[in-house]
Amino acid sequence: MTSNRPYLLRAFNDWILDNEMTPYIVVEADLPHVHVPPQTVKDGQVVLNISPTAVHMLEITNEQITFSARFGGVPFEVYIPMYAISAIYARENGAGTMFPPEEIEVDETELESTDTSGSDDAKTGPFSVVNNESPADKSSDDEKASAESEKPKKGSHLSVVK
């Protein structure tokens, strides 16, 4: 069966709006193909207001959420694959739901079109993310990644916000 996440997300969004509250989504910003303003990311996550007054042209499909919004007065096109959304809730009372992590399915045609020439640019569907780290930063990140890979993986790291 297909994922129920997009259906639940649309239903919770409608429910929150019908109750005259503000829908917020929690996005795992460090997953592939996520395109959100980097300055909004904290600890690998970003919380976004998706109310009609905050975003323009919101589209929730079975594969992704897309919309235009202003961040610090600067317009930005947001692209979030469905697998990167970990929660939706009402800002006013916290009512909503969390989603379990999903496996990221990689399309074989996407793999073939990905540049394997060793470029540091990440292919991200309709958007590109440029890696601006220096080689010194990369070595320390590699050490951190190997240390983190030895730790057991834990569940969601969300906390209740009131």
C-alpha cells in the first residue's frame, strides 16, 4: 500500500484550519531533496507555518508539499518531500500528530541522472544545494559522523511545545 502520510497531513491541515487555528509542520531539513531557507534550520529541523495567511500557492500532493513564502522579507520557494515531514500540529494548543520515519525510496532514473563526477553539489530534484564547507570542515564532520554511527539510533527527537 502507499503511504498514508499525505492523506493524514491533508486531513489534519483541514481540521486545524476548520477550527480556526494555525497549522505548523515539522520538517527534517537534513533529508535529501528538502529545500527550505537554511537560516530557519535548527538542529536539523525546521518548523513552518503553512496557514493560508503565511504561504502562497500551497500544494500538498502525495509526493511533496510546495509553496511560496517570505522569510525575513525575502521570497522563497519551499519544496518538502512527503517523507521529510515528521509532524503537523496547531500552534495554539499543540493538537496534531507525529509521523514515524519513512524509508526514502530512490528512483533509479534519478540515480542515473545524478552527477558522479565528484562534485560537492547535491542534486535535489527541482532545486540544488551547494556545499560551502571547506576541506577542514569536512574532516571534522567525517569524524563526527563516524562517532555518531556507533551510537544506537533512537526514535523521534521532537518535543512538545506549548
